[in-house]
Amino acid sequence: MSGFVDECQINVRGGDGGAGCVAFRREAHVAKGGPDGGDGGSGGSIWLVADRNVASLLAYKDHPHRRAPNGTHGQGKKKHGAGGDDLLVYVPEGTVVLDRDGTVLADLVNMGDRWLAAEGGRGGKGNARFLSNRRRAPSFAEQGELGEEHWLSLELKLMADVALVGFPNVGKSTLISRISAAKPKIADYPFTTLEPNLGVIRLDDGDEFVVADIPGLIEGASEGRGLGHRFLRHIERARVLVLLIDLAGGETGTTAESPAEQARILLEELGAYRPELLERPRIIIGSRADLATSYEVFAAEGVGATTEDGLVLDLCISAVTGAGLSRLVGHMATAVRAARSVEPEPDGFVVHRPAAEGFRVEREDDGSFRVVGRQAERAVALSDITNLEALDFAQSRLKKLGVDKALARAGATEGDIVRIGGLNFEFEED
């Protein structure tokens, strides 16, 4: 079974907040003590964090559920409940987070980038918090909020300096095995590579860069043919593109297309998928030159050539014999350094927090109204809503939020049912 997974779905749920406590002081020689119920602790939140030590999304493929711990309830004597710890979910650098509709929510590119995937519920306030001149002995407290829960899609776009692009069996896997320590599967049938391979190339001066062996493209890949979009996205973040053109014609060639036609098809597919890919620095390489007699001299010297159909090659190489590989690595290093020099240095890591939502009014099929939003739901999340004090407090909260005006604008009339959270109310006009 493959150990590389570049897309999956994950279910995240923040911890529930603890409930506030209703309690009163009970001391000797004190006839009526004041309220002293403590607050509940907030539930833990879930953060997705980019980590270069994580190679793929394999850990979430068969075990997609992640839940943060709950907060604990408040107690008497103003003892506040403990909050739940945040849960950090580590994903590879280059992970894109999408909702179920395919909308991009976050792009975790660099080490340490993080996104708040599911916020924990806030703890409820104890009755000591509701003490006022009008309310000397509040007999209600807040319930804790439920933590957010979401199904998310994760897609990995490899973070590589160089992407090797070419038709199936053009020699990409052999090449990356010769210039790095990567050990990809190599065979002589189409689509040998079913997952991208990464290789690290270390130079004599201590510098290094990452090369990705992208599974073979075919004509129509941008429309989903062959391995299609599944692997084209791994090219998106590469700084430099290396196009491998098969020089072995006849029965030994991987494709019947001429070198110039191969280059045209590859560039056409890249442009159809992402037009900006055509603006990336690229090196056009003649591959498998050991099987093409007319190119042996160029492969041996590691220099370019012009094919019979007019395609200009920057280099001709043979991954099998090793001819031209050292010069190819030099070309790659020069191109990568040039690309890096024009990129701004990341200033720390990025923290993504979803924008806080207010509330909205929705019309139900039965003619009732539903108020959706954490602020409105929190306003009625009290320990005993049948308590007149609690009900009066909830109404004042909703009025301050502007819920009554929003319901009137939505067409609510006297006696209409209004649902907030798990509670039903009758709308009354002021």
C-alpha cells in the first residue's frame, strides 16, 4: 500500500465549554450569602499547523476524526472550571484547506503557518457574574457553548524547487534516483510512478534544493485524462520546471510524438491547467540520449542541441549512463538560486483565523424563523430559561444584538415561532 497520500477529508470538532455554576455563599452567622458560582472552562480549539517533518496526509486517510478536549464546569466558591487544551493537527507544508463546497479556506505554505479549524466553545458564566443592583441574587447561569464541528478537505501541493515534467517512462524516476538519494519505483510500463517522489540535491557549497518527480503527463491531462489534476497541482509551487523530452525514437521511444511535438503538448497542458506556469523558469532537456545515436556526442559533452524538427534543447542527458547529469544539476542550481533571489523572505509564520460571524435570520419551510449565529445562541444558553430573571436577561441580550429588528425586517409578525438554538419562542412586537 502506498505511504503517500496527497488528499483526504478530515472531521474536526472543538471541545465543548463547561457550564457556569449557580451557587450562593453559605457561612456561619451569614443569613443570606451572595452568589458565588464560578465560570465554566472554555473547550480546546483545533489548529492545523504546517510542519516540514510531516511528509503526507496518510495519518488522516483512515482516521479522519480529531476532537479537542472539553472545558470543565464551574463550582461554588467562585471556582472556575479548567479550560481544555488546544489540539494541534500537523500537516505537510503546502497543504490547502477547503470546505465541502471546494472554497479555499487557508493555504499553509511555510513551516509554522497555522489555521483555526474548529474553535472551542466558550465556558458559561457563573451566577456571580450576573450580580447587579437590580439583580441581587441571580438564580441562573450560562451553559457552555458547543465546540465548532466541520468536515474539511485537505490537498497537498508539494513544496519543491524543481519539478520534472514529461511523458510517462521518459526517464524522470531514473534521473531523480541518479542525482539524489531518492529510490523511486522504476519499470518499463506506462505510469510506473503513481505518486510524486521527492529528492534532495546537496551541492558542494552546502546549498541544497528539492526536486520532485511528477508522474507522467499525457495529452488531455489538464482535462483529467490519465492521472490528470491529481498530479498537475504538485507542479504549481515549483520554482523551476524541467521538461524531459524523449530522444529515443522508433520502437524504443516512450511516445510516437517527435521532440518538438512533445514539448508543445507538455506546455499546452501546463498552460491549460495554470497559465502562469508558462512564465516559470524552465529547462528543456533531451532525455534517454544513450538510445539515440545522433545525440550521443551531445550527451557525452553535456551540451545542448537542436532536434531535426527544430526544438532547441538546453542539454542532452542519459540518466542510465550518467552523461550530462553534473551539468544538469548545475543548470538547476543556477535557476533555483535566481528564482529564490526575487522571492521575499517569509517573516515568521502566518496565523489564519476565520472572520467572526454575527447572526442571520432564515425562514423555515413551516413558516417559522430561525436565528443562526453563535452570539444569538449564546444569549439564550442559560441554565434555566423558564426562570423569569433568566428570561428577562435573555430578552435584553437579544434586543441589544438587534435580533428583534432583524426578525421584523425578515417579516416576522405577532405569534410567529422563532427558533434559536434548541429553543422555540413566540415573536412579540414591541
